[in-house]
Amino acid sequence: MLLNLTILPGDGIGPEVTAQAVLVLQAAADAFGHQLRLQSKNIGGAALAAANDPLPPDTIQACLASSAVLMGAVGSPAFDHNPTHLRPEAGLLRLRRELGAFANLRPAVCFAALVDASPLRAQVVCGTDILIVRELLGGLYFGAPRSIEGTAGSRVAINTMRYGESEIERIARVAFELARKRRKKVLSVDKANVLECSRLWREVVTCVAKDYPDVKLAHQYVDSAAMLLVQRPTDFDVVLTENMFGDILSDQAGGVVGSLGLLASASIGGKVGLYEPVHGSAPDIAGKGIANPLGAILSAAMMLRHSFGLEPEAACIEKAVSSVLEEGYRTADLAGATGSAVSTSVMGQRVAEAVKVSRSLPQ
Ligand code: IPM
Ligand code: MG
């Protein structure tokens, strides 16, 4: 198969981790007889620096003309004081919208080898396997009006949380469909005791659930879900939630399983799928060669699965990641104070090697 991809390295550690994801993808493509066609484009701060636009037209065109997009990260303190539309993050939000990527899948799995990397006790975290299904094109991120108005000292800021029934229904269906392939549980997370958006959310999700009688639906307020996520993470299967709650809970889930650096994501449902690690640009460690590339590598695996239907290839990369962790390789975020850590590129090379080795063994 020809895999026609746009690569968006972006800012901070984005280019470093993306390079390793591409290395592993190349190894998988070679091993399974696929051909990669890659073009790299600017997004975020890198694009602002080059063309004063966080999502230049040629980036959008390239993404729309490819079969999938692999992104690193956006965000740079250099643009912290820019107006909203000229911030690096605005480029990513526009890209998600241009691609129609309304469904953001964020798995948080506790790798057996990493039980001790979690701040939680082993018996609490062991076996955690969560899939956060985050609505990605609605809510506070995109609602209008939005502004900061007035004069210094008496300014007022406004954001709008807005959800339509059809937006809730389509993301709910994604969650229920995915739950069917897992442990058949959906936890819908909202704040229905306070927010109208959440009351509508709960109503629509409850209605959609009638089409999935084999899936068990429960509802939880977001504050209480946040607590349960650290108390009993193994109780969670599919978590269905709106944009902002999903952003917050997915970082928390990263902490639960040992490091945000491990978390991958797929943003799907539109014309072209977008794949990116959940961690941000981490400017404090950028360029040091210590970032964890596994979130980016696992995002590449999600791409093979969701955009190309290449399940054995995706599973091969995921198995390679597990086996490298079993062998004891750790980046700094996972190594703890006493353990020894490998660099970003050594971790990537180890995974690429493990992909090659697993394919050369008799199947
Ligand atoms: C994420 C990030 C983004 C988000 C930022 C960079 C806009 O935090 O993907 O979780 O809030 O969606
Ligand atoms: Mg986030």
C-alpha cells in the first residue's frame, strides 16, 4: 500500500519525537511491504516564524491531499502574547476543524513494564486500559462569542460553551461503537448539575445508548470522574466527554499510567485523520534529546489502524514498544531519579529494531 502522509513536526520537542515516529513507520513499512510518501509542512510557532500564519494555506492543502497527517506538537512561549488567531495553538485548532476531525481517541494503557513509573500503587494502576473519546470540534474551544474587552483594570473575558444535539450524537456513536470492541462500558463525563450543555449532553447520550443495548452506559460529573480516575483507574473503559473535559482528563490519565509522554491520539471522523501525541511542545526540554518519543510512535500505530486499516502493522508497532519497555529501556520521564535513561533517538531506534526483529521471526 502507498501511505501518502503529511508530517507536521511543529514546535518544541515536536520535531524530535516526530523524527522517531517516522523512523518506526519506515521500519514497519519496509517490514510489511508498504511504501511511504512523506511531505513535511509547517504548523504552529514554526509556521508563525516562517510566514506569520500558524496554519499556512500550503499546509492545509498538503494535509487535505494526503491520506493521513502525523503531527508533533504546537506551542511556543515566543508567541504567548500574540492575539488568539496568531498563537501556535490556533493553527492546530483550525487544522482539526479543516479536517473535520471531531472524534479524538486517547488511549491510556498501563504497560506491565511501567507499573512502577506510575505515582499510584502498583495494585491500583496495574491493568488500567482506558480509551478517552474526546469531542474535538465543539464546546469552549470553538464557541462564539469569544473575546477580551474593555480597558485595563476593568476588562471582561468571554468564552462560550456551545453544543448542538447532532454534535453530541455523532461523538456518542463513536464511543459506543468503540466500546463494543472493548469491555462494553461507556462512562459519559459531564457537569450536568451546573451546565446546560452538559444536561443536553446527558440527554442525547442516554438516547443514543438505546441503540447499543449491549453496552453499559453510566454518567459521572467531571469532578468526581477526576477523583475516581486516580482512585480506581481500572474501572474505566471508554470515557466519553466534551472538548475541555477531555483535554484535562487525558493529561491526568497520562499521569496515572506513568507519563504523558506515552499517550497517543487519533483525531478522526473527517476527511483526513490527524495523529498526534497528547503531550505538548515541552519547550523546557526541547532540543535536549531527552523527550519520550513513544507517544508519537504510538500515534503512528493508531494512524496505521484508523486511516489505513493496517491492524497487524499497528499491533506490531505496539508490541515493539512493549518489548522495548520490557527490555528496560526508559526515557528520562520514565526512568525516575535513580534509573538510567536513553535518549529520544535511542528509544526510537530500539523500537524500529524491535519492529524489524518481530517481522523476521516466523509468524
Ligand atoms: C491537546 C492540547 C491542545 C488542546 C492544545 C495544544 C491546543 O492540549 O491536544 O490536548 O487543548 O486540544
Ligand atoms: Mg491537552
